[in-house]
Amino acid sequence: MMGRIHYFFISTLSLAMFACGQGNKHKNASQHEKDSMAMREKFATSPVLDGKTAISKMQFDKGLAVQLVAEEPMVVAPVAMTFDERGRMWVVEMTGFMPDTAGTGEDKPDGKIVILEDTTGDGVMDKRTVFLDSLVLPRAVCLVENGVLVATPPQLWFIENNGDKPGKRTLVDDQYAAGGNVEHQPNGLFRAMDNWIYNAKSDRRYRKVGDKWLKENTHFRGQWGVTQDDQGRLYYNNNSENLLGDYFPPGLGSKNPQQQNAAGYDEKIVPDNHVYPIRATPGVNRGYQKGVLDDSLRLVEFTAACGPLIYRGGLLPAEYAGNAFVAEPSANLIKRNLLSDSSFVVKGVQAYKHKEFLASTDERFRPTGLYTGPDGAIYIPDMYRGILQHKTYLTPYLKNEIKTRNLTQPLNCGRIYRIIPAGAKPQHKSILLNPDLLRNLLHDANGALRDKAQQLIIDHQITALVPGLKEMLKDTRQPLAQIHALWTLEGLHHLTYEDIAGIWQQPDARMKVQALATLPSILNSTNVKAVAVALDSLSNNPDLAPVVGYLLPAVSKLDKGAGAHLEDKLIKAFAHNRYVSAAVVNNATNREAVLLKQVIAWNPDTTLVLRRQLEIVLKSMANKENAKRMAELKVSLPRGYKIFNTVCQTCHGKNGDGIASMAPPLNESNWVNGNKKAFISIVLYGLTGPVEVHGKMYKAPEINGDMPGIGGSDEFNDADIAQLLTFLRSSWNNKAGKISEADIQQVRKQYNGRQKPFTAAELGN
């Protein structure tokens, strides 16, 4: 009965989408309803398939093949992985994720870090070793020196590896994943070309130097998964956006804590978010909402984008080199995007019209990430389960989908596949700790092997390679090897100013950017004046000026006069340039107001990009002066404070000022401070489509097009929600009245049975 009622709801939506006229249009609507019914009936059930049968349900590019590398019980619920020098996989198993729609037992310590090995050379994992067990929702792993970084909320641990058994534990960060929930907590632990370890859904990076772990602030990035291109630029996404990324090296531009959304970072690389599943996908959280599914009940745009990969493997045909691949587990597919460089700006388009690189008719195919293996193949960890949505945001609609189509069980499945050229038999490659072999690997066509060779040279401090690496820096015929030689020397602490100055004399602008990015690690009082002279010359190039600008804090720290001269030069030449202006603001920590006065005195033009950026920062600083008030609210409204930090801040920002590409501000919002009934309705049922805040219209793709409601969550009662709303109406610069539990209940009563989110027009605030 539930299934019939549910289908009627969907088909009515479908009918409403097309019945907008007379005659043939009504006939077309009827036909669409029939097509919708046929599609639903075809995919009414989601049987559990073995790995090889599951491959038969996939469609992918001609000339390629998908191979099964591991399946249960060899691997269960994989969500992240990496490779060691022996070609073995280190896999994170998040078996505790959503055991049922209530999340019962989610805090059970049943997660694992396992090592999978192919002992026969046939490409199939046949040996499983549990390195670490009894973990609660583990989410990331990274190999460093003689140990393993493991993220288990809220901590980040470094665990020494004693013969594939855990040894000494070092707590790296006790607040690594504090706050948020399993969908909105840091992850990735991506060891980048600059020798730092970066994360998605995080503004921190880490690095091991000797026996100490360094932690630094950086730009906030993405939601699930991080990758890099051959220039070491980082790419990521959030659940609704195909691909985001940085135009500039990742370690720069985060010195001013007041600055948000610095130009050149967190840019929309591929703005097209359409997806093309080959099966009905009604089992998405807002599948009941008009426009989420098409007339064939297929997802229209990304709703769970994750695990991006810039392919650098060298095994697939040449047309795939440098492409960006993105997993979409809700639609059971993998997207392919083509990227192009113009100056330092990277832009991309989808590779195909109305089709995907890989798509499956198996609803349980849940790719959680994409990785390049040491053999050059693309590896796909597949969580292989029915429930994908966390309980915090689970709608009644999706609960019904899960129930009527028996998607909860089983929970003990998992797959890992690899994509290779058809007919190829690539072998897993072990990397010997031989200096000559490691140096040669820095020239390899497979970027994953180049990365691993660089990491091994640094981890084992193979300083005998230093003379050879310095020679590689001079060889302009091998630009990729040059870059790795540069950063390997930086990691060995043997890079000198003379090495960098030599690169600045070379013609390749990309190498000059790399050399600029290494400067903070070698800059000192002895060489700062020579560096300043070089930067003065390099700043004449518009393509290099933003990176020079991001080095101002390091130069100013050692030589205020040189820093001031460079800053003034950049302001006079590039005050209309959004990228250079962002770099100047980055250098203006605690003197933003003074700099703004100087800029206005020099040029009173109100349209100057630099002026507008400084004004935005000053407003943000004024908002943060409410910290004492927030501390008081934490005490008086503890449940509201906790829910805000668990749910709301993940999209709207810790300071309520919104997050680019995700959600508009809550601070001083007309919706938060206005009609309380409208505000309650949004939080209970969600909001869809454009919304005006502060006189600015927010809409997709600038932000996520939809805000999910939490009224259907079993996690929060009406008293909790009332306290959350009161907290939000009292926070920052908001000064609105209290909301009671009775207010919540009144709105629920008025909209009893409602599932779909409101539009701004419906609420009329």
C-alpha cells in the first residue's frame, strides 16, 4: 500500500511538470506518467549482486574495461583508500554508517583500517590484514614515514606501523573533526605536492617534521575528497557542485583570518552540475521535489558529488590525461570533465552531452572516491549499500523509499573496481628504496608514482639524491620532473635561494609559480633583500602578480620596508584585479581599516575591487565582535548551540556569514529575524530555489539550490528545534524574539503531512 501511495505522489509531480496546456500537451503528460510508472516498475527492487554481475550492469567508455579488484568479505563498506610502496591498498571501512534509518548503533566501534594485497599478480586482492579495528566511523587514512595518519572523529592520530601492526600512537589533533556530522566533517588527508597534508571540509593542513606535527590554517575546501593536478593545485567539490578548485598553490593566501572567499581559491571549475543516470533514482533525499527528478524519475543534478580525481596515471588513452572525474553515488555514476588552462585560470566542461563516463543500473553501486593506482588504473571504492543519506537530513520521503524497497540490508558488502584499457593487464608495482630508482620515478608518466617517489625520498631522508635533484631543476625539457625535484628538495630541507633564483631565469611561467610557492620555506633575514628585488621584477607579470602578493606576509615579517614597497606597487598596478586585491587583503591583517583609508586617499573610486574587498572584511570583523555574546548563548541555550555546530554551521559558516557555493548568511538575515512562522517552516521543511538575503538574491549555482529541513529527523525533538531557532535569532547581530516549543508544534499542525520544502514566494517574508 505504501508503495502505491508513494508512486501516486511521484507521478502526480511528474504530471504537474508537463500538464501546462491543452490537447497534445495533456496527452504528453499522460504518456510521461506512463513512462514514469514503467521506469518505477522496472527498478522497483534493488537486488544484491555479486561483484562480477554488478560490472555487467555498468555502461562505460568504449575501449575501456572494469575489473573487480576486491569484494566482500575481502572488503566491507570502503569509503577511502591509499597505496603503499608495495602496491598494497590501505582501505578505510566505515561499516557503522547508517545501520538503519534511525542510525541505530552508529556509534558502535566497528570501523577498520585494512591492508589488501594481491599476492599472485592477477590484479585481484587475495590477502586481507586488519591493521586497526574498533573505530567509530573512520573517514580517512594517509601513509607518512613509518606510520599511518587515521581520522576517527573527533581525533586525528598518527600510529606507527610495526610489521603491519599498530604501534605507538601520537595524538596529532584532538579537534580534527569536532562538530558537524558524518556528512560534514573533515576527511581526505591528501598528501599534496608541497609536502603538506590537506583535507576536505576543513581549513587546516598538517605536516610531520622530525618528531613534531605542524598544523596550520589554510583555505576552507570542499566536502568529501581532495585531488591535485600536475601543478599541485587542489580540486574538490561539495555535494551539489561538480568540481571546485584553486588557481594558485594551496599553501598561500590564508594569513588573514578575517578574509573569506579569497579570489583564486574555491573557484567553480566546472559549473555544469547536470547528471545523466541510466536508471530511475527515486531514492534521493529530495526526490519528491519538483525538478530534482526528471519525468523518468532520474536525478537531474548532483546531490552527492564526492571523491574527485584529476587523472595523471598514464595508463588510459591520452585523451583522459588531466581529466577530472567525480563520483555521484546517489545516481550510481562517475562523471568525466575536460579541463583547460588559460593563464592561471582553470575552467572545465563536461566531457559528454547527456551521458556519463560510467553509469550503472545497480542502485547499490555507491562510489565514494576515485584514486590512481601505482599501475595507472583508476580505482573505485564502492560502499555497496542501500542507505546513503545520514539521519540528520533524512526526509520522510526517503525513509519511505528505503522501507518499501528494502534498502536497509545488507550492511556487509563492499567492492573495489579498477578501470583499465580493454585487454590490458597492468601489474601492481612495488617501489624499491633504491636512490637511483626513486630518482628515475620522478620522471614517470604515472603521477601517482611520481608522488610516491617524492614522498619516499623525503620520508627516508635520502639526501644522497640532493646533487642529482639540483641538476634536474635545470633540465627544462622535463617540466614535471623539475617540479617534483623542486618540492623533493624542499621536503629534504636542502632547497636554497640560489636554486629558486635559477628557476626564475627560466622561461616557463608555471615553474616560476612553483618556485614562488617554495619561498616561505627558505626565506630568511640573509636573503630577504635579494628576494624582494626579484619579486619586484616578477610582479610586473600579471600572471605572477597574485602569487607575489600572497608572499607579502612572509617578506614583511623580515623586512617591513620591502614588504610595504611591494604592497604599494601591487595596489597601484592591480587595484582593479580581483586576484591581486585578494592577495593584498591577505597581507593586511589587523590594519584593514588603515589600508582602506590609504586606498581611498589614493583613488576614491568606489568601484575599486580592492576597496570592496576591504569593506567586506571590515564588516566581517565587526560581526565577530559578538564572540562574548555567543559564549553566553552557549551556556543559556546549550542544545541550540550544539545543533548549530553539528548541522547549520557546516553550510552557513561558523560566524553565520554563509559559505560560498553552499549557503547564504544567517547573520542579520531577514529570514532569521523576520516572521517566526516563516523561519520555523524553513527549518522544519526546508527551502528551495532563489532566496533574497540582505537585498542580494542567492540561487544555484552560486549556492546549493536547496536547504533540507530537519523536521523529519528522529534526532531532534520540538524543544531542541525551538532552542536552535532561538539561538540563531539571538546570535551575532541578530536581535529577534524567542521561539517556543508551542510555536514549533503550531506550525507542524498547520502543515501536517507536508514533505516538500517551501519556496520563498510561498512564505512571503
